[in-house]
Amino acid sequence: MKKLRFRKTSTTFYAELKAEAEVLLTEPVLQRARRRMKIKCCFYALLFIGLYLNVYNPAVSSRSWLLILNYTALGLSGILLAFNCAHDCVHNTFSSRKGTNKLLFYLVFNAQGVNASLWRKRHIASHHIFPNVDGCDADIDDNPFIRLSASQPLRKAKRYQHWYATLLYSLYTLHWILVKDFIYLRKKQLANLGEQRYSAAFIAELILLKAVYFFYMIVLPVWMGGIPFATVLTAFLVMHICISLFFVLTLIISHLSMETVFPVADEQGLLPYDYYEHQLAVSLDYHPCNPLANWIFGGFNSHTAHHLFPHLPHTVYNYLSPSIKKLSAVHGLPYHELSIPKAIASHYRYLKHLSRP
């Protein structure tokens, strides 16, 4: 694969944006933002622990429908903990101590059954460098089920992908835990990352951590809580269907829609934008300045700000998004913003668009 390069900037967009950010993000603002992020982390962590302990509450465990609701809320709280804490940790924006960031990220991700180290590598070293660039963004790697880029081959079954995508999306988290991580273990060539090798100790740790996840989510409630296995398994599966749809449909829309761009390099490996213009072109925001959306989605709703300022905590993105929107218009650069229902609809139109030759 030829080495990709971004074009040299032809605008002062990012220089002006950075200057505005320095004015907006005074030290008191940053201190409040960091404090708010830690409060959110404690809130979602306590919610997750409380809902897990509630599984053993006889008033809940004795009623199947209540147990299913509790498991679903438990799964969602875990996803929101990852959104609002672990994601910042992987970018070292949660704490000034890298060790704290690494530990929290490791605990939160592996507690969801997915391998933290494998995801960090794909996210930091692939996706954030070349988002929406086919062959260099591990998040849109060619897969046998859904075509996510026009550069990927159109197989016959994928002509109906906009019809069956929701079913596949509902299985996403279980597929990630049981299949996807193991696929990445076997992949030698991963997007732009080149040759990948994993030690026997790493593979053993990955398997052990997944066993711990299934133990505390399924075995322990049956063994210690006396809950019928079929009931626990049903609740566990319903939980994964719900959190899969929530997870996919709030993340995938931030890059894969009719509005966003999928840049292709020329024969010399030169991409059509500079680095910062590229981040604008490939990202989509939904309710980027809404405090409630920021509280829930952990800044994924203001995704343009995240890709332009990944070194800042997500609790400042609502300060930056108006400046991004204003300056992109001044410089004639793309900025994409929709409501979340319209963003989801746009994603499905994009799937339909890619289902055709």
C-alpha cells in the first residue's frame, strides 16, 4: 500500500479555531470541565455497580420481566460509562496521570467483555489518523456482511444490506465479544497498521478476561442468586440486543452517512484535504451544543470537535462546536450537523446507496 499523506493546508481555519479555543477554554472553564467529567464517571460507575447488585435483589430476580429490564439498564450503564469515562481515558484526557487513564480504560472496557488493548490500537493508531479512508481506517474494513465504503466490492447479498442491517446491528456487541476480537487476533494486516503479532500471554489474558465477563454476568447470578439459567440467559441476550442497537446507531452515524465524505488518495498517495479539513469532511454532529446530549453520549454527539481536539476532555466540546460551525462557514469548508433521527435516517440511506453498483 502506498504511504498516504494529507495535503498542505490552504486555509487558516485551524489556526483561527485554535486561537478561539484558547480564549474560550480558560483555566476555570477547563477545571469545571474536568470536574464534571469525574462526576459523570462516578455517576455511571455507581449506576453500573448498583444495577449489578440489584440483580441479586429477590424482588427483581423473582420476576423475569424485571430482571430483563434490570439487565438492559445494566448494559446501557456500562456503555455510557465507556462513552463518558473510558473513551476519554484512551485519549489521556480524563486524568493528568497516564497510569490512571490506562487502568480505568482497561477495567471499563474489559468489564464489558471486549478487549481494551485491541480496541485502543484500532482507535488511536488507525481510525483517528485516517477516518473514512478505505484500507486505512480499521472501523470500515471490508467485511462479508455490510459494504461501508464505495471502494469495497459490491457482493450480491449486500444489495439488500439496508433491509437486514438492523438485525446485524442488534448482534453487534455479542459478535464483538465472541468473534470480532478473535478475528483481529488472527489478522496480520490491519488497515494502515501493518504486520500485527500477539504473544501467547496476551491471547491467554484475552480469553481469561472474557471468561470473567461471562462468569459474573451469567454464572454468578445462577450460582449465587439462585436464578434459573434460562431466565438469566434470556435477560443477557435481550440486554445485548438493546445495547447493540444503542451503541451502533449512536456511533456509526458520526461518520457513515450521506453527508460525510470518504476521501480517496491520488496515485501519489495524496489525500484531497489537509488533516483538519479532513476531520471536518468525514464527521457528523448531532445536537453538539446540547448539555443533555453531552451528558449521555460523552461527546460522541460533537464528533467533529473530538476529531479536531482529541487531547481535550469531551466536557468542553459544547464550548467549541459553535466556533467550529462558524469558522467552517467562513472558510467555505464542510460542517455536518443533523438531529439524531435524521442522522440515523441518513445512515440507512447511505447503506441503500452503497447497495447499488
